[in-house]
Amino acid sequence: MRITVEAVTGLPEVREGDDLAALIAARCPLGAGDVLVVAHKVVSKAEGRVVALASVEPSARARELAEPWEKDPRQVEVVLRESAEVLRAERGVLISRTRHGFVCANAGVDASNAGGADEVVLLPLDPDASARRLRAALPGRPAVVVTDSFGRAWRHGQVDVAIGIAGLAPLEDWRGLPDAVGRPMRASWVAIADEAAAAADLVRTKDGGVPAAVVRGLGRHVQEADGPGAGALLRPPDEDLFA
Amino acid sequence: MRITVEAVTGLPEVREGDDLAALIAARCPLGAGDVLVVAHKVVSKAEGRVVALASVEPSARARELAEPWEKDPRQVEVVLRESAEVLRAERGVLISRTRHGFVCANAGVDASNAGGADEVVLLPLDPDASARRLRAALPGRPAVVVTDSFGRAWRHGQVDVAIGIAGLAPLEDWRGLPDAVGRPMRASWVAIADEAAAAADLVRTKDGGVPAAVVRGLGRHVQEADGPGAGALLRPPDEDLFA
């Protein structure tokens, strides 16, 4: 078995209302078994999920959280608005559960590469819907994964994970199937979409110049139906053993 | 930019004392810029990190933890011995910090694919040293990543992560470098070795039949020196914001 991961290069700076599917399709051939992996930032920008900080009035809580760390209280305010629940507030970083259910730093609100020095980019309102729309608009109808870079418990650095999915099985379930010696496998529930997101990140650069990549060779996980989306990857808080 | 990930197929069942480097080298060409990714299980088996449960006398604590979940108390005993600290014990799963510092389910002790129905496979004693030994023994001296499948906080499923590394930069640091609009990037510290582990897992199968893969195209992260190893990926408990 073999996969290839290829960067989609030459994309222009994306702005609200841009036809992201057309911009991508013009730069790489896409087939039905392919998986297009796109950093949420360009999806969010095309969808207008950008906030000018000049328009934000920080709350007292935002000022209080921002002050000791010399953070911009307007940016902290945006993070609070995007958060369903703040799990940690330490050293200038908020770890929160977004309204979608993702647990990540600063509710996915990102300042860098935003196109203007006083703008922040939010996560898409509904990243699964974003992935479905992109899929429907792309020639060849590849599977689509929308990603963000998440920090992890206990480990340094970030890895890209799937926050929106259309047409790719989020998980592959080997649990209970016999292994090579005929014994049922216990802990073999593979987060395929997260691994595809991570693989795609290996051909990207973090300065924002390469927001998309195509993974080829994952056809066995690509399906006609858009499927359950990235919501299937969310572990309900009360089932969590790790956090 | 482009990477390929190719499964190393046809490996026999590995046993203690087997020359894993020779077995792998006979089945795929390897070059200096390549990254060989190997599931720890075959590394552990070659190193004899296998325990016959018949030889294990469970402690009172192991019996107590095993009983409500109908687990084998001898297996729980092995998990306790491999754990520096047990963080959670719920629903028959122990989440522990191994003596290496990894936080994972059951201290990485694995029953499936062990080659015998009453054996369990442990993590290598020093997975970085295992990776270095493999690298030194492989023609072409590719980088080597030893992996395990870890569950994650807040997300379903497992992804493969690096537990031993030789010759691959574990992390790529973009923090503080200017992004596409000249603004310093804040949260851009990429866990390259974990992403390579995840990418390799996409061409594997969980029945134990494909324990290794070669990632090509990551030459910019491959270095002459073996480097700091997977220890560089461990976040000290007191710095953890996520857990």
C-alpha cells in the first residue's frame, strides 16, 4: 500500500467571497478517491469568518485575563465569544471547548496570516458543512478534510487534526476483529481523518503559503456519502479517560 | 512539495534476537533522506520485551483493578510494573505515565499480535536507543521513528505517535518567524515526528501484518546526528495546559 501527499501551491491570498473550490481546482487535478486537505484558515477567510479587532469591545473578564500577559484584550474577548467553556486560563493561553465541541488553545482564534495586522480568523461556523460545500463544488468530488493545528496533552508541539470532514471515514474500526494470531484486537480504532490531516501538514509550511494538500491512495476510506463528519471524532467529556 | 508513504510488506513474524534491520532492508530500498517508521511491537519482540503471563504473579492491587472488569490480573500487574504513575483507572483501562514519560493507555502493554495467546508485548526499554540502533544497522542510514498508537484527550480513536526517534527532527519551530504578512507566528511548533508516525499508519493494517513503512520526501527534517529523540516531545507535567 502506498499514499502520496502533494502540496497545492500557488494559491493567492484568499478573501471573503472567493470561490475556494475554483482556486484549488485550477491548481491541482482531483479525482474521486483523492482527499483534499485544507487548512481552516483559508476556508474561514473565504467564508468571512474574520473579525476586525477595532470593532471589538473587550469585556471586563477579557481585560482581566489579558492584562497580566500583555495580550490584546480584544483578541481575548473574541476567544471568549468563541468558547462554550473555558477549561484553563494560564500563562496567557486559554484552553477552551469551542461551540463545535473542539478542545483547543484560544478556541481556534488565530491572529497570524490573517491578511491584516488587526484582524483575527475564527474557525468556520460549521466546518463539516464547509467541507461538504467544498466537496460538492470540486471537480472529481474528492473527499475533503478541513484542519486546524492543535496542541496535545502531555506532548510538545502541535499536529494538524480534522475539524471538518466530507466523504472520508473519520475512524476505522478494527476493534474485535481478529489479529494476525486470531486474537480479537482491543485498542484499534484508528482516527483516519486526523492521520490524513497530519500527513498533509508535512508538505505545508506554517507561513501560510501552502494551505492545502492532496492525499492520494486513501480510496478505501473515501465514500460516496459525506458521512458523519468530524463530529464523530469528538469524545463526550464524560467519557474522557485522558483529560 | 511531495511525500510518499510506502508500506514495507512481507515481513515475517518477528522473534527475540531477530535482525530487524536486515529483515526490513531486504524488503525495501532505503536512502539517507528517507524515514523508516516502525511499529514498536516488532522492535519490542526483536528485543525480547515480551512477557509470558504464566510467569506473572499479580499483586493485590492488580487483582483489585482487574476484578470488576474481568481483566486478566496478570496483565494488569504487568501494566502496573511498566507504570511510573497511574493517572486514571476507569472502566478497565489504566491511563498511566510510563517510566519513559509517555502518557498512554495500559502503559503501552499490548496483548494482541503478541505471537502467543498468553504473552504481552511491552514498550522497548529505551525506544530512542532502539531507533538509533536500527538506524546504524540499516543500509543508507535513513532516519528511524518507532511508534505506538495512542488515544487522545477529547477525541475518539487513536493516532500513531513517535516514541523513539533517530535522525529526524522531532519538532519544527516556526515560533516567532514572520508569517506571509510579516507578523510573528505564535503557535507554530510542529510535531514533525508525530505527523510522520501518523502518515505511516495510513498504509498499515492493524492486524499486525504491516509493521513498517517508509516516508520519502522529508529530507529537510532528516539530519546526520541522531538528535534528541522522542524525549524532546515530552511535555513536563507541570507545564501541561491541556491535561
